Amino acid sequence: MNASYYRNLVVGVNTRVPLINGKYGQAINFDNAATTPAFVSVVEGVVRFISLYSSVHRGFGYKSQFSTKLYENSRNIVANFLNADLNYNSVIFVKNTTEAINKLSNMLYAENKDKIILSTDMEHHSNDLPWRKYKIDYISVDDCGRLSIEDLRNKLKYYNGNVSLVTLTGASNITGFRNPIHEAARLAHKYGAKIFIDGAQLVPHAVVDMKPMKEKDHIDYIAFSGHKMYAPFGVGVLIGPSEELERLTPDYLGGGTVDIVTHDYIKWLRSPHKEEAGSPNVVGVIALATAIETLNFIGMNNVEAYENYLTQYALKGLSSIPDIKIYCDKKNADTRIGTISFNINDINHEVVAKILSYEAGISVRNGCFCAQPYVQKLLRMTKEEIDERVKSGSHEPGMVRISFGIYNTTKEIDVLLSLLNNIVKNKQLYLDRYKSISDEFYFKI
């Protein structure tokens, strides 16, 4: 595992940032679950393309034809990456995973508004809130925060064919737990439901296979974002069965979605074009295709293995520090992605995140990570505590999250562990120091 080789593939890994002591230190980014930096290949690919960039689908000029060819070929690159058969599936380009989920929810609503949607207790808000206009029920998680397949089975049996869609995350953005998506798909199909996978956290870090449509455990719908897989240029993907998408009315209407229009008649284009209203983000799509080609070159098995190595290394180190509470099942480190959430006893998560950034240039995320119901369960919050939070508007509960990318190293993890050890040993010193520190200090250096 050559960490230096991986680092050379990524832009900005050696950036130096201001520290609270007035000096500059090596930036360490452990916030990859939110957004990854760009691959060097992606930036170079975008720069090469820009001189030939033009609108797609509309023109006979060379630049337009060239841009259209690359744009449409990118669907093949995306489909092959997830083993999605374009004879049966459509690849739709959107801005991000959130837009993809809202799009699907809106399009399915007319035909399924009286059906049940099964979500889970561990979802990101983006895979929860768009479904709440339906009749929704939630699959539970166990005490460790892992999905209960037994509860999924029981709920599908209970609703007896009235579930239209099971929607669940491929991997949690808090605990890093990977869900058994194919086992869930097999159960959903057995009871006449389809399955949607929020792949925002899973697709960049693991081999994902949608499987042929004839297989009982195939994935019907999946969505993911480029900015979490080294292509931060504002593009996302929704993949789903063409036959069903052809039947549905697009949620955005306008240019690029129609074949024939009169004042009395509309004939939509075929999927995926009828779902891509307006001028698409061609540059973002080229960036995503280039990122996927780079990940294919590295090998997703290698990505998965290296990030798992980092995760186990970090878990071992964190487990040795007293007063740190880790919110995951450490016994199953190989069934997760490189995302770990924790707290230090008696220190607020926001204070910990500030210390890590200001003292050592370590970027982490803190709070509830757009998954408040899941955090409430992991923190064992009572109904009374949750009700009080709603009443007061408090955002106090939360955690600190670290999340790895292919370019991170064990040396960076050692810097984190060393500082966390120091914080735990000198809690009061840090608490006193950070009582009066302004968040604006960066801009005064």
C-alpha cells in the first residue's frame, strides 16, 4: 500500500494552513465524507476540455458535437462503474445526491402516493425528508446502530404488498456501517417492492454492483455525488430502470425534455433526456467520468482495502485513549467504510473540532451530520430530551466525525491521536483556553 503514490493523485494534499500559534502547519483533511478534494487527473481533464466546451444536443458546430459525444459517453462510464446495464437502465445527471432523491420522490409520487415507503432510522435527511409526503415507516437499528434486516422483513410482511419502495443508505455517513443492500433488495422484491440505495457514501469507497435486472437481488435505483469521489464540480447521478422512468412525468419541465410541443400537446423525449431539463453541467459530467476512470485505474478493491486499513488503524488508536466514546461496533471493522464518529467525555463536540483545526490543521466534521434521528438514537437520547431540544431549538447534541480518503496516511492519523491524547490529559487547560477564542482568528493571521 503505497500512500505516497495515492497522495500524488490528489490536488492540495500538501497545503499549509494557519494555526493558532501564528505559524503554518500541514493541512490534514479527515472530512472526506462531506467532500473530497479533486484528483489531479480531473483538474487536468477539465482544463483540456474547456477549450472545446460548448452546449450539448443542440448544435452542429464541432465543439457542440464534441461536447455532446463526451457527455453521452460519460453515461457508459458511469454505468460500467456500477455494472448497470444500459439496455435496461437510464443514467440521469443531476447536481448531487439530494437532487437525485428529490427527483425520484417527485416522479414516483403520482403513482405511489397511497403506497408505503420504508426508510430507516439511520438515513441522512436527504434520504428521509423527500419521502415524508408519502406514508412512511422506518426500519429500526440495533443498539450499535446497525440496520435490522429482521425488522425490514417483518415490516414488508406486515404491509403485505403495499410497500412500493424500500429506500436505504448504502453506508452510514456517521458510523460508516455498510448495509447488506443485496439482501435487502432480495427481500423487497419478494414482497413486490423496489429498492433505492443512497450511494453517496458507499460508491466512492467500495465495489458496488447493481447486478442484472433478472437477478432477485438487483438494485433498482441508486444515486451518488461526484464531489464525494474526487470530482467536486457539482454533478450527481441517478440510475434507474428505463421502462419505469419512461412512464413517469419529469419533475423539472423545460428545454431539452421534449420532442414535440404545441399549446395542446406534449411529447416527452425518452429517458434519460426528459429528466435533464435545461443546459446540463457538461464540465461536471466530464469531471465525474475522469474521476471514475482514475478510480478504475487504482482499482476499487484497492481503494476499499487501503481505507479499511486506515480505519482499523484509527479504531485501534482511538480505543486506547481513555474518555473517548466511539459510536460504532469495533468488532466488525471490515464491514464499514472509513468513517468514525466519537466524543470526548465532558468536552463539547464543537470545542473538540475547533481544537483539532486550530492546533494542528486537522479538518473534521462535528454535529449531527444531517442525520439527527440517527444521532439521537446513538446518543441514547430520551423522548423528554428530544422534546426539550425541539422546544428550545438547541443544537447541542452531536459528535466529532473523521472520514478517510485514498490519500490519507497513518502518519496523519498519528497526529490526530497524539492531539486527542493531549486533550484528554489536559481537558481543563483546553476548556479554559477555548472559552474566549473567536472563530474569526483565521482572518487575523
